[in-house]
Amino acid sequence: MARHLIRYSEALNAEELAFLRKKELRERRQFVKVIRVLLLLCFICPFVLAWYNAFEGVAEPFSYGYYFLGVLFLMCFSGVAVWIVYNSNLRKLQADISHHTKTVEQAHIVRKHHMAMNDTFHFYLDSPVKLSIEVSEHDFNRLEQGDEVNIEYTTHAQLYLGYF
């Protein structure tokens, strides 16, 4: 039997929006720290290479041309990497905050599982976005395999917000 995917959008409530803003602030600060380290490495690595060449006895190891060419190459490489990471993570989170929407999706319980090691309860779902969710013991005992569960996640970053 083919299952039809049922999704719809809702507005984020104040608590969810505060959670996203806090997460975005943490990730933005971490992103800036990484950029600073990469920028520092872009200037230090060619200098270290020049010192290595000096110890090897290369004639004219401290060439301005080679130094700035190395800096330019490392900056371009780091810039592309930073741009990819920004577009795949932080930009999506900022889009969720600016649009103030979340996606609610109907999913069905495929399997129930109790993790005895840490005494947690999980549902495995047929959702393309979320494979499994941790649930309360009450819901674990109340719902059965094949029952419908609605999961909420941010529309762009697809961060899990909860179930009902």
C-alpha cells in the first residue's frame, strides 16, 4: 500500500522561535570562530613553509610572490569551504527564523523500541525527514505499531521540534 505524504505549515510559537534564535546565535558565534582560525592559518601556513624552505637551504626562501600566492590560494580554498558550510547549515536556520514557519508531517509508527541501557523509548517512523523519535513512556505504551503520529520540524533546516 502506497502511503501519501501529508505535510502542512504552521507558525512557530514563541518557545520554538526562542529555541531557534538561541541555536542560531550559538552556531553563528562558532562560525565566526572558525573563520578567524582559518584566516589566521591562511597567513601562517605560507610563512611556515618559507621557514621550512630556509632550513632546506633553498635560495631565496622568503619570496613575497610565493607568500602572497600561498595566502591567496588558502583564502580562496577556505572561502569556498566556509560558503558551503554556511549555505548548508546557518543560512537554513536563518531562513526558518525569518519565515516563522514549521512543518507538521503525519507519520506512522513502523516499530517501537525500548532502550534498556538508558531507559528511553523510541518510535521508528516512515517519515523521509525523521527516522526515529524519543517518546515518553506513557505514549510508548498508549500507541501501537501502525498508529499515526504528527511530527514537527523546521521547514528549511529540518530541526526536530516535537511530536503530538
